[in-house]
Amino acid sequence: WAKSDGKAKWALFDPERNAREVARFTLSATMPAAIERGEFYLDYQPLVRLSDGQLVGAEALVRWRHPEFGLLAPDRFIGLAEETGQIVPLGRWVLREACRQARLWQDRFGQRAPFISVNLAVRQSRDPSLVADVAKVLAETGVEPGRLQLELTESAVMGTADEPLDALRALSAMGVRIAIDDFGTGYSNLAYLRHLPVHELKIAGSFVEGLRASAADGSHVVDARIVGTLVSLAHALGLGVTAEGVETEAQARRLDDIGCDSGQGWYFARPGPPDQITRLLS
Ligand code: C2E
Ligand code: MG
Ligand code: MG
Ligand code: MG
């Protein structure tokens, strides 16, 4: 797979596609060593209580400082890592690193420390060692289980297989919080949702986007009704609800009026280094 070779051979019909393939190949081949070399790091984005603006949590979002391709956002490598199975060791690293940071906040701020929210890929939720991994990391880092939230997508929890559900029940019994990420974009079986060990719904940013003053086509009215319905649904199920992608003060106010508990988005803060959270708490 000499790169020069590839170029010479494929350039004639689709150089862009070839470059993408080479990048994908390089990324997946170098991922294991990249974990060892410390090329991944986590940014943290505040989760804010809408009623009083208190910082209550922080979502850990992984980034890859790649020596050749520069700074990579997760959509460049998470899907790929899922395909290759690398998501399991990468996910373990993310969990450990996030909990290491959570412990620092726990020691410094006590009860005021934010809970830490960690994304789990579908493949991780099906990994038989998930529960043991989480228990081990919590024990080793000394993070209280109630200060860890795991974010799963609808497809991860709505499957028919029992194993992931058993894992979620075990995690929930340990005191770990479970959130459904990007709620509303997948296929949720509402009857089934009632029986899941879930604590929080995170409403996808695409619904929040429409919460502006007005749109020529009246779509803002529909979006506001959808968000209102999702908030009512969450509360009827006894769950907390967080809105993602909150970009304006108007959206934050509207969400608070609707009864949404928490918000996350550029209006409050962009994802950033852990210092950002520490400063907000100080
Ligand atoms: P997500 O879990 O839904 O995370 C929220 C995404 O929305 C983040 O993108 C965040 O930077 C972005 N965001 C936050 N506020 C706003 C806003 O006001 N407006 C807009 N337009 N976007 C906003 P990011 O960091 O690029 O992550 C993308 C996705 O990658 C995440 O979506 C999550 O599904 C996945 N991901 C990130 N870190 C991890 C990880 O450690 N493990 C796994 N399995 N997936 C991860
Ligand atoms: Mg998330
Ligand atoms: Mg999300
Ligand atoms: Mg997302």
C-alpha cells in the first residue's frame, strides 16, 4: 500500500475517493498505536440546569490529534472505529480518562462537582465486558457511580437482544445514570421505553434548532410542539430531559418555559479543555 503507488494507479478516475480511502485505511491502521501514544484527548461541554443556570454535568467528547491529518473530530473516526472494533479499546480509554478527570472535580468541589457524561457506541453496549470494565474504572478512580452518566443512542437500547439490557440494568443497579442520546432521531418503542433502566432523555439538536421566534413556513410552531411533547413524555416516564444544540438565549428561555430540565450547547459553552469547567465552578 505505498501511497505513491495508489496515486499513480487511481488518480485517473477518482483521486478524491482514493485520498479518502487512503485516509480511512491509515486512520484505522494507526488507531491502536495512537491510543498508546496519547494522541486522543477529551474536551468537556457543560450541561446546564435551565432554571438557574447551574452547571450540573459535563459531557466528554473525544478528539484525535493526528500527526499527519491534524485535529480530527469524532465523526471522522468513531464510525470507522465501530466498524473495526477499535471502539472497544478506545471507549475504555475514554471512560478511564473521563473518570480520572471526574475524580479531580469530585475532590475539589465535593457535592458541587458535575457528573460526567460519556458516550457509548452501539458496539460497546454489546460488549460482554462492559459492566466489569465500568465497575473496575469506578473502583480504580474512586468516582461515585452516581457521578457517571453513560449516553447511548436509541438503536443501542431498542434492540431485541437481552444482553445489552441486562448490562444496562446492572449498571443502573450500581448507581450509574443512563441517558438516551439524540432522542427523537431514531426509532423508539415507547411501550418498551417504560421498562428500560434509563434516567435521562437528551433531545436531539435538530428539534431545538426550530425553537426560534418564527419561520416563514411555520415550522417553528411544529418544532416547539415536538419539543414540548418530548419533554412531557420524559417527565411522564419519570425521566430528566436535556436539550442538545442550544445556540441562543431565546432557545434557552423557550426550553425553560416548556419545562425542559437542562441544556447543552454553544449558548452556554463550546466543548473545551477541563479547565473551562473548573473555572465555571470556581
Ligand atoms: P453527541 O454525543 O450528540 O455530542 C454532541 C455534539 O454536538 C458534539 O459534537 C458537540 O460538539 C456538538 N454541539 C454541542 N453544542 C452544539 C451547538 O450548540 N450546536 C451545534 N451545531 N453542535 C453542538 P462532536 O464533539 O463533534 O461529537 C459528535 C458525536 O461523536 C457525538 O455526538 C457522539 O455521538 C460522538 N462521540 C464523541 N465522543 C465520543 C466518544 O468518546 N465515544 C463515542 N462512542 N462517541 C463519541
Ligand atoms: Mg452525547
Ligand atoms: Mg447527542
Ligand atoms: Mg450526536
